[in-house]
Amino acid sequence: MATELYFGNLDYSIDADELKTLVAENFLVRDCRVIKDKGIGFVRVNDENVDEIIEKFHGAEMKGRNLKVYIAKPDPAKAKKKPFNKKRPFKKNDNQNKNRF
């Protein structure tokens, strides 16, 4: 399995290749992406390396900035939502809405 790590406080000039190269010196990197205008990046690594990577890079200096490294949290905007039922938008025995239509 793989875990996605959050890298924060990145210099805005750092791109995905540069972050991937930094982590890949010692660990296998499955995927890497950087959001330059926010100064953050996400690196997907093997589960067994997570603690080592956090310990090695959290607080480490890169281009004059101290990195912040954590296990990434799921994006709530991408959470699966229950689809709206177009056929029956109200409860079957909902008396309040019974005479509405």
C-alpha cells in the first residue's frame, strides 16, 4: 500500500521533479505533485517508509525554508456524497410536503 505525505512551507520555485528527487534519494516515490502558488506538495510513498521520511524531512531546510511534513488528510471536497434521488425527493409519509404539489 501507499501513503500520501503533505510537504508544506515549500519555496515557490520548487517543482514536482525537484521534490521527487529530494525524497527519492533514499526512498521509493510512487507519485509527486506540487501546488506552486500555495507552496505545498504531496508525495506518495510506500507505507513502511512513512515514519522515516517524516523524521528525516520534517523541519529540514530546503532553499532557506523549514519543511513541514505530515501524513496527508483526505480532501473533504472529494468525499463521496450520497446522490440526490430525483424520483422521490421527499419521504413517502411526509405529511408536511403532501399537499405542496
